[in-house]
Amino acid sequence: MDSSIITIILALIAVMIAWKVFKGIVKTIALVVILIGAAAFVFGGLG
């Protein structure tokens, strides 16, 4: 369970960084990739 919490926290930090750094469609793609990756890891797709 600890790795899930850490993954969620890291995903939130990555989303905040992407929100500040990227603009337009690149921002949208970056956010989707971050969230899909975190969800796949937490729910067993990758980990």
C-alpha cells in the first residue's frame, strides 16, 4: 500500500510541474500520460 501512496504523490507532483511547464495540446498529452501511468502502476497494470 505504501508504494501506491508514493506513486500517487509523485503523479500529483508531476502533474503540477507539467501544468506549469507545458502549454496547449502538449500539456494535455503530458497530463494524460502521467495519469495513465500512475493508474496502471497503482492498479496492477505495470507493477
